[in-house]
Amino acid sequence: MIPALWSAASGMLAQQLNLDVIANNLANVNTTGFKKSRVDFQDLLYNTIRAAGALIAQGAQVPTSVQVGHGVRAVAIQKLFSQGDFQQTQNTLDLVIEGDGFFQITMPDGSVAYTRDGAFKKDSQGRIVTSDGLPLAPEIIIPAEATSIAITSDGTVSVTLPGSTDFQTLGQIQLAKFINPSGLESIGRNLFRATAASGAPIIGNPGDSGFGTIAQGFIEMSNVKVVEEMVNMIVAQRAYEVNARAIQASDDILQIANTLRR
């Protein structure tokens, strides 16, 4: 019964991690551009009591093996980059990416991070920045006297100035995509960092082959589905309970064995 105790304990630990991930998904249900996570599990090593194909008396061959597993472990927590719902805001600097791609953000140390959060603002210098004041890359500066801002589906940023109805182009927003976006490292603040697993960023303009387009005046909401996460939470809770009962049952059997007398 000792292996059963450890196997059930591994199941409880795995479901605790599963619940932690579900709780984080639910906590970020209203986080702009948030992408939900999923835990992937894997069974552990097996104790082979008798191997399949072993020969027994009279040369007969055993058709199936006798193996006992040793529990479960989490092998991956995968980000799922499905498109979230769009919410119209009418804010000229709120942007969504319709399709694949990430906005590029310049970090304080000069490195580049990536985000799906398009709730941009202007700082004191007129730069387009995130809510934390981190500038969009490549940098685009909106003149203080600009009367209107237009951002087209291909990322071209234009403004009109006082006394003129013609739009003047300031620059173009570029997007990045990755061969394996699930390999990106989450660093908080709705930002991701490239890793060896994600591959190097592929840079392109919105609307290019393989890249999404940009829509102005919208933001992308979280792709978390509350009902789905609630169901996952109930399943995790019941799995945790049944593993706890397996530990209790194993303990009861050990107690009975300890009280046997000759």
C-alpha cells in the first residue's frame, strides 16, 4: 500500500497545480490581451512485475504485461493563443491585432518584449506607450498639436495638424510573430519575452503574409471562458478529493494489516 500513498499524493500535488493555473486564468478574465494557460500531465515510471511476451510453462507467451504506475506529474503549462473577443472603445490609441502577431515594446534595458495588449496611450513626449509607459517599437511620436490620429489596417500612423485636412504619415507599426508562440516566456504586465523554444521573432507589417491586420478603436479581451474554467475547477476539485480518498483507503488497509495477530 506504500506505492499507493505516493501515487495518490502525486495526484493531489498535480491537481493543486492545476487549480493554481485555473485560478490565475479566472483572475485575469478581464485582463486586456491575456492568454489562458493549460496544464499538461504525464504518467510516471512503471514497476514491471511481468513483461509482455515473457515465456511461462510449456513455452506459452504472456500476452499482456503486469505493470503498476507511480503517479502523475505536470510536464508543461502551455499558453493558448486563441483570439480573444474584441471590445469597441472609440479610443484612437486602442488597437487590436486581427490574426497572428504581437506588438513590440522597448523595455528599460533596451531589449524588446512582445504583447497582445493594444491599450496604448501617449506620454509627455507624445510617444505611443503601454499603460506602464513602455514605448512601442519602432518608436512613433504624436505631435502635441495633432488634431486627429488615424491608424490604418496595415499599421500606418497618420495625423492631421491645425489648418490642414490632409493626413501626414508619422510611421508604421510593425508586428512580430514566432514559430512557437507557446515557447514565449511570460514576464508579467501583459508582456512576453522570446526564448530559444519560441524561436527568433519574425518581423513584418500588418497585413503581410502570415501577419494579422490592425483595427483602431478596439481592444482584445482575455480569451478565458468563465464557464469552461469553472468546469475545469470542478473536475480538478473532484480529482483532488478522490486522490485524498485513495490515501485514506491505503492508510485504512495498512492499519488493518498492522492489527493482524497470529
